[in-house]
Amino acid sequence: MPNTSTESLNTTVTTSSVPTSPASASLASMPKDTATIFNPAKPNIARESSQADVSQANTNQPYHHKANHNQNRSIEQSSDATLANSATIDAPVNAAPKIGFVSLGCPKALVDSERIITELSRDGYQVASDYEGADLVVVNTCGFIESAVQESLDAIGEAISKNGKVIVTGCLGKEADKIRAMHPAVLSVTGAHAYDEVITAVSQHVPKPKRDIDSNYDPKIDLINEAGIKLTPSHYAYLKISEGCNHRCTFCIIPSLRGDLVSRPIDSVMNEAMALKNAGVKELLIISQDTSAYGLDLKYKTSFWNGMPLKSKFYDLCQALNDLGIWVRLHYVYPYPHVDKVVELMGEKKLLPYLDIPFQHASHSVLKAMKRPAHSENTLARIEAWREICPDIVIRSTFVVGFPGETEEDFQCLLDWLVEARLDRVGAFTYSEVEGAVANDLPNHVPEDIKQERYERLMTLQQEISAQKLQEKVGKTLMVLVDEIDEEEGIAICRSYADAPEIDGHVYVDDITAQVKVGQFLTVTIDDASEYDLFASYKG
């Protein structure tokens, strides 16, 4: 599977297998987009995941964590998530036409899917649970890397073969000619975040339900609450604060897919955040292409929210989100100097002390070739300063190995940097060409075998660092948020402030009581640690 290096690599497709033991299996057999593979220190928990096969049959079967925020949702999963939304329980069961939804790609695309499903539901449509029961299928595509393009084209083909009436939207929609050449039967093709166009296309091919089907039913009142429909569990949600990006990194085509930075006014963001809190969300995951650039395009315009003036600015937004009294986790933050003030909020316990920062490399020559923002910054000094301000801060990052022109000296610079930085969470990718990216034309491309060898060395090093850092937590108490419960084993699968859903580790809590529920906060004692997960006990 091809891989690339940007924070937008959240669009990679799922992998299907991992070695049975990192200690004994050949590292060359690892999927390239697998960031962390390990055996837990305690008995495994059998469970299902929509993102990867992580079922644990025995203690020799490794967990599979991903470096990226892949948020694919099948037609069945989209329906299940919609039905799980308590606001939909009063919808008429058989009256309205049903729309199937397949969502591929990163959290930003998932938010687009949520918005489209919410608007369709407000118009009275239902979400179908399978292709056969759908009057039409919407496929929200990813087009960031070639493997994601192929996955999207395959998903379109599957929807056409199993249903016949298909509308395509999302990042790959920018290449409408490619889609129509392979799948001429598609009814409509639109690009990313084209909400109104999708709604219009659906209504053209499947007319909106008539109100006289159920005279007592009003979709705008009975179906959707203010927070809208979410495709995540009810206790956490992604909050997109801006669209597009002003940077021109040589490996990235996001600006051509989603345009330049367009920030949402801060009152709009805060209204949605408050609605999500009121709907029961315990954790907000803040996403965009460049979160720390929020408001730049608006010239930090002042708006009013709850009667108070607020600037559409990164720091001001973080302050306002803190006032909601729920977990707030920041993703896709660049290491600009003004981030220091946000870290001060974390040190004051006003935000989760967690930063997702796509450093991508440490060699200045490689970063310059990538045209990375802040490539000239002394990031080690900045990390050290952040830890002085907030000793508990957790830093997650992604790196690319084998970028065109990367020498062994450049790569060793990255390894040395990691030893000094001691990051908490690291994902890595081998570089691959992305259609339309400037980096394709750079000289001195690295051979595939050398890319893979460097990837393996980096991940082996980071596994050691992660294991050391997690061992330091043994004996301490942590507050965790319950994501799942294995009732048969009496184990709660949780996350601490250090763990973002889908991509980071877990805290497995033994001997829970029947009173422990999903979405609940627990205070637990850490008893053990593996390379990437913690194991804890709960006294009730």
C-alpha cells in the first residue's frame, strides 16, 4: 500500500494483517502504514473494530494501532451510528425513502458525512442499513493518495453493482472525469464539503418525502437535535473549525482538493461545541488542516457568543472551549511560537495536555525540500519549553521516511532527534508519490527497500521510547474515559488524556462493576504497561 507523509494521511485505507509477534516475525512483512504493533502485557480482549482487525484470539496475537486517523464508515456502520443517535428514535419507520451512506477518509471527511446525513434526515430521509434497502447510495470519497483513490473507486463500483443509483462526493470528486470513465453510471459527482450540491442531487433522484405521509411528523422538530447526527460514539465528537490550507508542502495536494484556509467564525464553532456538550458529548476533538492557523483568513474577526466578544483566533478559541468543562483535544497543530500560550492553558489544567503535531522530519534539508511550515524552528527547544510549562503534556506526531533526497545522514538526524524528543506517540510512513504533488519531480528518490528498512529502524526505536515512558506511569492514578465494555471479561476499554480515539493506545481496566457505563469517567490505578497500552484496576 502506498504511503505518504502528511497529517492528512488520515485517509489511508485499512490494513488486513499484521505479524503474529513483533519479536519473531519479519519486520519486512509489516504493513507500511502500521505505526504500532505489540503484544499486551495482560490477557487480550476480543473485540471488533471497523478500522482494522484487532480481534485477539490469544496472547500471541498483536494489537494493531494505526498511525493515521482513518475514519472509514461502511453503509452498515453509517446506519448503526445514525440509529444510535437518540434524536432519531421518533422517525417514522417505513414512510420515508432511505439513503445509504459510505464515508471514506479522515475525520474532516467524516464531519462532512455527518453534516450531509444530518441535512438529509432533517428533510425526512432515513439512512439505509444495506445496499438492497437503499433508494440511493452516497459515497463520500478520499482522493489523497493512490491507495485511497483506488479504495474510493472500488467503493463506488460496489455501490453501483449492489444498488445502481449512486451519487459521489468528497475529495476524489475533483477528478470527476476519472470517476465517470470508470463508472459512467454514477448519477452525480461533487467535490469536498459540497453539502448543498449533494442534498440537491439526492432530492433530484429521490424526491423528498411528503409531509402528508405522517401528519404528526415534522423532521425539523422530531428527528434531529441541535448537535446533528454523529458517526462517532455518543460520548466524543469531531469539531471541524476550518477547511483548506494555505501551505504548499511538496508532498501534499490538500489545497487543490479542499482549497485555501477558510475558518468558521468563532460563534459558529462555539454554538456547535455547546450543542454537542448538551447532547452528552464528553470529549471534543478539534480538527482542521492547520488548527494553529485558525482565524488568520478572518483577520481574527470579533464575534459575540453568549453575550461576550470573542476573536476568531486559536488561543481565544481554546480559552472558550475550556469554559465548556469537557475534554478538548487538539489535532493538526503546527509548532508555531504562538502555540506556547495554548500550552500555558494546558499547564493550568484548562485543556487536555495533548498536542498532535505533524513534525514529519528533523533534518533541515529534508524539511526544506518538503516546504514544511516552521521548518526552521528549533523544535527540540520548543518541546523542552512546553514540558517546562506543562510537565504532563503528551505529544503525538507523524514522520515520513524515504522522502526524495533523504540521505542516511538525514535519516540518522531524525533518529537522533527522536531520542532527544522522547515523543509519547509516533506514527511513521514510507514516502510514496501522490498524483499532482510537486515532490514527484524532486531528484534522488529513495529505493523502496531502503525506505522500508528505515521505517523499521524508526519504529523499533520509538517502540523502546514508548515502553519506557509508559512504564513511568505504573503505580499512578489516572482519569480515563470508557469507550467500550467487554462484559464477558469484566473489562473496560478506556482512554486517558494521552490517548486519541482510533490512533493511540488504551487503558484496559480490570474488575469493573455493572455500574460502569460507556462514556463514563473513572479514576483508576495503573498496574502494568506494554509498549503502547496501560493496564489498570478500578476500586469503584
